[in-house]
Amino acid sequence: MDNDLDLSALRGFRAVLREGSFSAAALALRVPKSTLSKRVADLEADLGVRLIERSTRTLRPTQEGEVLAARADRLLGEAEDIRRALGESGGTPRGHLRLAVPQVIGNLLLGPIAASFRRLHPEVTLEIHFLDRTPDLLEEGFDGCIRFGPLEDSSQVARRLLHGQAMLVAAPSLPDLATLHHPTDLLRFPLVGLAMIWSGGLPLQNGAEEVTLPYAPPLRLGSHLAVRDAVVAGAGIAALPGLIARAEIAEGRLVRVLPDWSTPRKAIYFVYPSAQSVTARLRAFIDHLAQELGED
């Protein structure tokens, strides 16, 4: 089995069981469904057993498939650790890094950070994907990702980069801003928010005082950058992360409203699969990222 086991096929088999269908697994792995089906079929042929029982509507692992599935994570994790260690010599950063970051951080920050890292470490190549979902690092072949906390998966390792929080902003020309004295006053103003809004309302804090506002903005957009641009254009008031709003505030295109109030602080982390997965190139990138972001 050790000689015949195809890791890409094993990864595909595990994805099919996790996602519940070949179509969903192919989408998650970014491969054609036909390619994934062939990999699993080849794996079954190599092992001489049927791993998945298929019907028109459902699939489930066979008894042999359940045995393999129980060991797949460990086998793929060990293979990934070996892959990460290859190409490391004397601690010199070299090789390839495949990373995932939220779109807003990628669009605003990662271009110059990646360029300066490459100048420092020209033997490291970078592949940075902008994803607003949490990737499965091992399943999707990522060396690490940037995540907003709190973190749920205790099996992963995380390094805090900085804390972020959202501030309330508006265009300086928005009428009646001088009448804003308390968060409840916001309900008299047009609000702008994300298409995926705050669950349970918008939480705001001023020291020990906390308020949660009913929050159903009449204008909801798919990214913080679009929200920022709409607010600059006078569409209303929004809660925007500081890293998005600060430049516009400095240029006078936005002003803070209720400046003593902001959302609760949320940590931003760099997450990687395990302590054993840290190569010289990954360590160098995390250190460079923390330095550029001004880790506190």
C-alpha cells in the first residue's frame, strides 16, 4: 500500500467524503470532476477494493473506505510536512509559498508587502490567493493563511499580527452629522454595510459602555472597499475597519462620527497547519509580514 498510494488520489478521496459529492469536491480542489473521478477510481484499482458506494443521489464510504478515511489526515499531514521541508538548506529561505488572505487585506496591503519580501528573498516564489472563506490548509495545499479571530481549530498554530476594529465614518458633506451624539442616533441616518451583515446587530463600545444596534442597512455591498467608496460618495454612514478608512480620513474624504465608539477589537492572525510545518521560507514571510503590519 505504501508503494502504490497516490497522494493526489488520496487527497481527492478525502475531499469527496468531506464535501459529500464529486462535484463539490472538484470545486473545492479546483480540478475537473472527470479528473477527480478518475483519481478515485485509480485509487480503488491500485488498492484492489471499492472505497465509495455511489448512487444517483448519495455516496458513502465502504468499510474499506472508512478505514482509509480514518488514516487519510495523518498520511496527508506527514506527506505535507515532508514536502515543506524539501528545498530547505541551512535555514536559507528558498522554494515556493502558497498562501491565502482575505480579499480586503490582499487588495490593500499585500502587493507592496509581497514585493518587498521578494526583494529580500529572491529565491522564494509567492502564490497568494485572495479568499474570503477559511481554507482547509492541508486539503487545498496552502502553507498558511491570514485569518480574523477568534480561531476555532485548536489543532492549528497561529501568530497574532495585529488587532483590528471598525470605526464609524461618513462623507464630511453628509447632512446633519452634528446631531449625532449617541449610537442610537445612527438609526436616523442612511447606513451602508456588507451584504453579509453583522449577525444579531452592530456591536459598539465606548469604554465599559456597550450598545448593539439593530442593523439592516438599505445599501449592502459585497466588499469593504465598495462600502468605503459608497460612503465617500455620500451614501451614508458605515462601520469600516481602520486599515480601510484611515487613508480616506487623512485625505479629508471621510470623517469619523461618534469617534469614541468603535466595534470590539478583533485579532488578525497568520495561521499554519502545525509547528512542524514551519519552513525557513514560511518563517521569513511571517516575520516580514508582522514587521510590515506593525505588530504590537
